Amino acid sequence: MITHYNDIKSDIEKLYMFLNSLNISASVRSHLENDYLSALDFIEKYKKGSHSQLTAKGRSSVGGLHELYKWIWSVKSCPEFNKLIPHIGMLSESAVKINSQTPMISPVTGKL
């Protein structure tokens, strides 16, 4: 099932508000903040028809935040959801971007 970008934007905004209600906010310049801003920018450019300005980073931000929304919404009513809150909070503080490529040194060449 394909979800329209307007619905995805609404879901991402619901996620943002829900996280704020849990006292979880994206740290300034955190990956979560960057993904949020990148996702909204991507959706706005898409809606305006500025397809030549769409980036892979924006697309992955939209997809990643929407997946996070769907995951949290699927478990937020569980009786033990409170146990997850500290872990969800760590996402907003993480210095490592989730689903990013990790540079690896080749054992053959010794280069990245």
C-alpha cells in the first residue's frame, strides 16, 4: 500500500508531537533534527513539483521517520511501552545516524 506524502507528513508531525509529549526532543543539530527538517523540505519540494531538487538524503529521511512513526504507533498502547521511552530518547541524542553507511577500512587495501 502506497502512502501519500501528505499523510506521511501528517504522521511525521504526529510523531514529533508524541515525542515532545514524552519529553523527548531532538537535540539541536542532532541526526533526528536534521532528518525531520530534511523530510519536511523533501515533501514540500515534492508537492511544489520541484522534482529536480529532491535528494536521496531527503527521501531516506522521509522513509526513516515514517518507519519510526509506524513502529512507535504499533507499540505505544502496550502496557510496557514506558520501558522503551529511555531507548527512544537515545535516538534524539545519538551521535551515530541510524541506517547510515559506516566507513570501513578494507583489509586488502588498508583504505576506506
